[in-house]
Amino acid sequence: MSRTTTLLAAISFAALAMTAPAAAQDAPADLTVLQPIPADYAPPRTSWGDPDLRGMWPIDNIASIPMQRPAQFGDRFYLTDEEYAARQQQASGSDERYAAEDEAGTIGFGHWVESDVSGRRTSLLVSPANGQLPPMTEWAQRYMAPGVSRTSWTPNTQFDWVSDFDSWDRCVSRGFPASMFPFRYNNGIEVMQSPGFVVINLEMIHDARIVPIVANRAAAEARRWPAGVEAWMGQPIGWWEGNTLVIETSNIKSGNSAEEDTALRNASPLNMATMGVPPFNVIPTGPQARAVERLTMTGPDSIVYEITYTDPQVFTAPWTARLDWTRNDEYQFFEYACHEGNVQVRNYISASQAGVELSGESGGLE
């Protein structure tokens, strides 16, 4: 849903420098083979001895890579040399438009939707190997049918009250794992660390994921909340496997987008404003949903972020996405005033009610 207030938040892109993910320019001889994550980089250490991931890692430069692989790429994980050259030319054109806006002292549409498509990957999704999300279960499809969902993202929706909007419409949360994937704007990710904790601070709605660090998976399981205790961003617990930070998140807010009671709703695990995601923001979340994330520094300015999401009530198989993060410590977060002054929810309801009244008076609109 478009919001007047998000214009202030979008200004934060002025500090972004578009750079290609480190080592993303190289592709294997066989473009149908996914390359392993490099493990030969020794990252710097914090004063307490953990690998130091701290910094700003905005993902605008991969925001135009689709989640699912477009058909023209077939079974290829990577672009050909010709396709990659065309992608680089596209990125150069974006840089020129941003530079022109900066020189003119304006923040135009270029900086409003400042996303790019760096690197040679054909999709963010790396498993299943066909680059497509697994089929949905019959249970999930029932709640995704047209006309049953309550969100501003579905067409021809009648809005009677705030309960007809989803959690993101109402500035509550994008939810998880949707918040970890790129959007049209506000793609800043900040990693902060202290002894025993990692915080992943997100620019969109300013969600902050506070991740306690334990010894291993067994220790994480011992700290799990009871079933039924849920949060929009779930319960993340992390541990180190060598230089890789592993985070497993459970207790994600379950539900669907059809219930009248907002307490029974979820935030769609994939947001349709991420390119190549199913439409309408209505994917349900089951109580068994879990995600395993792996953050590996592959160079001083690069992290490979990989997430595997499992929800047997919704997807017929797990799926995995891989994102290349590039450091940009000049990137800044500005206030994300989403709820404050947000007149759009009221306007949607007013316009919808006016349409009903007009339709009743005229006997129907052509």
C-alpha cells in the first residue's frame, strides 16, 4: 500500500553507493552448477573473540534480482557473459540517473526506488534447483483463494475497518522471513554485536532481531519458547560454526490473511514487493514454520547470507535463498515514520465506503 509517510524514509538512499557483490562477477564454466560458499576467508575478530560481522550491509544492489528464476534462464544459476554485460549496462544507467538527481539537488523517483541488479545470479532462490518455490499445500491454497484475504495488496477489496488490512499495511511488521528480503526501498541491514548477542537491525519499519548466541543447536533447543508463544519475527537463537553465524528461528507468528480476528493473522513469509514472489501478500504461516540462516564473511566487505525456510503446512518442501551482502558503512538509517501521519488506511476505508454508497444510489457502477 502506498503511503505518503514513506517518502521521508526513502530519503535514506541518498547515502547508498551501488557496488557489485564481491566475487559475484565470476561464474563457473557450467552455469547450471551452484558454487559452494567460499570458506577460505579469515574474518577479523571482536575483542571477545567472535568473527566480526559488524557494519552496514544494504541489499539494494541485489533488489532487482527476482526471487524465482525467470523462464528464459532455464536451469542456469548464473548469467552468460552477454547477459552479465547487459546487466552491468543497466546498472550504469541507474547510476547516471541517481547522479543527475544529486547534481540537481532533487530526490526523484530514482532515489525513491533505488534498487539494482548486481552480480551474475539468475535468482535469489537456489533450492529447489529449478529456481521455483515448491508447490503450496491444499490447505495453504484455500486461504490464498481470491476474495478471502484481508490486505490492501489484493484487487477489488472492500475495506470496512482497520481489520481489513494486513500487518504491514498497519505498520506493525513485515514479518519473517519477508523482512530479510529486498523491497523497492529501505533495504538497509545493520549488524551489531556484543558479548553473547548479535542484533540484525532492519531499516524497513525498524524491526530489530535480537539474537542470543549459545554454544550449539542443542543449547538453542533448550531455550525455545513453548509452542503457542509466537512473535512477528519469531524467536531467533544463534551459534557459531567456525566463522559462520547460524541462526535458527522458530515460534514465528502463525495464521493466515483470511481471519476476521487480527490475532489469528500472520505476516506473509514472502512479500510480493520482492521481485518474483507470488502476488497479494497472502501466504499463510503454519505453527511448525522454521528458518535456518547462515551468515559467512567471504571477504572484508562481503557476506553470503543463506536462508532455508521450512513450513510443512504451507510448502510441500523446504526452499533456500542465497543473497550476497556488500558492506557500505556510509549508509545511514533515517526515521521510518510509517504509522505517524499515515492517512492511507483511513482513506482506503473512506473511499471504499463512498464507492458502496454511490453504487447503491445509482443501482450499480458500469
